[in-house]
Amino acid sequence: MLHRDRKRHAFAVDCMRVEWSGWEAGAMTRPPEIVIVGAGPAGVRAAEALVEAGMRPSVIDENARWGGQIYRQQPDGAGFQRDARALYGFEARKAAALHETMTRLLPHVDYRPQTLAWACEMTPRTDDGIIGHLATLRDMREQPLAFTHLIIASGATDRVLPVPGWTLPGVYTLGAAQTALKSQGCAIGRRIVFAGTGPLLYLVAYQYAKAGAHVVAVLDTNGIGTQVQALPKLAAQPAVLAKGLYYVGWLRAHGIPIERGVSLERVHGEGRVTGIVWRSASNAAHAEGTVRTLDCDALGVGFGLRPETQLADVAGCRFRYDPLNHCWLPERDEAGRTSIPGVYVAGDGAGIAGADAAELSGRLAAFALLDDSESEPSTSSIQGAGTSNARVNAATGERRALRRIATFREGIEAAFPAPYANARAWPDAMTVCRCEEINAGTIRRCVRSGAASEINRVKALTRVGMGRCQGRMCAEATLALLADETGLSPEALGRLRAQAPIKPIPLAAALCDVHVAPVPEDARDE
């Protein structure tokens, strides 16, 4: 199975090489071909710094309009209009500033909205560094793109851990719930419970309640004691901490119950969500807590965020396990240089740190690229950084701010750890990988048989992580089960390797057919 995946990836790369074979011969005489993947805070600020230096980068954006998830804009012709304050709250000025910056940049960049980067191949060269090939899809048609420098600002997705019944219609990730509100102007239900943990839990609940939705309750799997202990590090960013406290206070002042230290037992429903069963925190009267049920028709659930690293993986970047992010991340220096010369990572795709840090890291990655373009291409990676590092070294404000944010980030992880230990209580019949319909029992039996103790082996034997999401929804749960069954550390369990295409594409595009018929919107999931 893995061999066939590698063959498909090699075939896609060969198609790109055929398309661009004539380009390489003349590459030395051409100016840098810079590509930025992502048009959120990191991508926009990277583009801004490059344009200021006289470059014209290409900006690949999977969304219809720039801004990323946090500063997501309403689509043109949406049929509704909400002002910036309603959409972004305290961050309205930052959102407006980022949007206005990209508007000014449009004449000076090659902006490609609604474009998916689904494969990447780096080819070392002996003359002026590297040439990369990016496979992109726009309007259901393949658009290969060659580059000499690549900044990956791919952002993050929700960290998902399953609960019995989580596949019922009406269960959404917190990010999906936020997208529905911002981009589509609708709520995910009439009676909504938000559950999980992390700052996004309280932010989305606040945004929904402010918009007039009926928020039944907020259920946090972490207790107040855990969060209080993290306050010294959270105080590294007092303004951000104050906003978080405001959201909690506002919710309470408007009669929305907040329960902490809970355990999510199961989601009720036949054909759709009708309620959630949860267990309260233990106390002197109830050693195991009290089981309670809340009626609702929608559940927004999430346990923090995880970086989107698949593109860096298929580009060949070297990875390391990061205990703070609880995942494998591309190796990088403080400016975002990776182990591959000419490839840089920025924003939450390089490690979760938030929108402010993403803007700063996007600028630093651009500075590193500009510094590297003035030196030998072979030095423009982690190992060679420093030969020409003038712009990065001069960015003392950005680097100092990122250090403060890093301390705050440590506080966030201490205050809102994901409940991985709950994996032991997951029933065997509970679906873990919804794409391939693999349940917890199948994964446990695979491990107990002695056939696998590493995640890629589990993937090969059970197909977990081989579906549409490529492990985005199930990898964290599979690793939690592996850790519980083997007693091994997360680092010892291995890294789920990405394969091209990193997101679903039409088969004809994978076969390099430039005459792909457009697929109607209502048929794209079939």
C-alpha cells in the first residue's frame, strides 16, 4: 500500500518535471521565482516584506479571499453583511490592517485565490541553489508552478479527539463553527453546546452568543486549578490574557454556564445530535463526578490547534518532535529556514503561536529569504544561516516579541492540555478514522497482536489515516491509543508521513490531464 502511494507521488512529480523541463535550463538568467503558500497573517506579511524589497512573489491562497482563518472575510456576493467589529471583535483593527495591506499589494504580487497546493518536489542544482515544482489546482484545473524560493505559511487545523457519537450530523469542530459564522453568516444549530478545551473554545462561544445564537453551555475538560497555575506564563502577554478573561466574564454575565474539569462521555442522537452526556469534576460528595445530560441540536468541539505540515513534509523537510505542540514539526531556525535550502516555514504551520506571532514570523521568513538570495544558495538553510543574515539580525523587535509570545504559548499548553489519557476509556466500537471507518477496537487489536507499535505501520495494516483527511482528523486519536497500548512516548510512536496529494483532488488532475472538466459544487464530495 505504501509502495503504491510512493509510486503515485512519483508519477505526479514526473508530470511537473515534464511541464517545467524547459524552464530549468534557463533558470540562472531569471530573477528569483518566489512562491508563498497561504494568505493569512504570515503569508501577507511575508509578501509585504518581499514587495518592499522589489520582489514580485506568487501568493497561493486556498480561500476565496485573503485573511486566513482568524481574519477570514465574507465572500463576495454572500447576501449578508456584518461589520468588522462583529466579525473580529477586539481584533477588528488588526484584521482591517491586514486586509488593507493585501489590497495594496495586489498590483505587485501574483495572487492566486481558490488554489490548492497539493504536491511539491525539490530538485537540488549545482549552479544557483534549488528549483522546486509546486502542483496546484485552481477551478478544478492543474496549474504547475516553478519556484526558486518557497515560504510555507499553511496555518493550522483543529486538534480532534473523538467522543462516542462524534460522527453524528450536528457535530462540528470549533474551527468549522467559526467558519460558518464568519463566512456564511449562520449558526451551526439552534441550541449549541461548545466543548473541549483551549482559548478557541471560549472565543467561539463568545462570538456565537454575541451574534445572537443560543449557547446552552461551555464544557471545558480542564479544571480551574490547572489554568490558575499557568497564570505566571500567561502574564507574558497581559493584553491577550485580559481578553481571554473578558470572554469568560462576558459569558458568565449573560447567563451561559461554564463547567470546568468535565469528561465528555458521549453524544446522543439518532440521525442527528440531540444531546451530550458529560461527567462533572470529582468533589468530596461525588468521587467520580456526576453524570449529566444537556439537550442540544449542535455541538462545537475542539482541543486546541495542530499545525498543517503536510506540504513541508512532501517537500522533503527534516522534522523533529516538539513536546510543546505535541507533534512533529519541520526543523527550522528562528527566521523559519528549514533543512531544505530555499524553503521557509512561517506562522502556525511552523508551530502554534497565534496571529500576532504569525505576522512577525512571516516578516522574518521574508527577511531570511532576502538575506539568503544575496549569498550562496547552499547556505540558505538551517545549517548555512548566518553567512548573510543582516536583515534577520536587524529585526530585533520582531525577535523579542516572538520570545514573549513563546512564553505565553507555554502557559497556554499548561492551562489547556488535551485529554489524551481518555483514550483508555474509549469503547472499541467508537469510530476513530471516519474516512476509512476504522474503530478503536481495530487499532487496539492491531497493536496487541504485536504487528505494529509505530503509527505508519498501523496505517499500513488498518488504513487509518489513508482517507480524505490524510490523518488530520484521526492521527491524534490513533497516537493516543498507541501510547496507551504500548506505554511508549509520543516521540517513539513515529510521525505519520504525508503523501501527495495532501488534499483530495480530481483523478484527472492527478493524471496530469489539463483538460479536466469542471466539477459542480454540489458534486465535489461524491
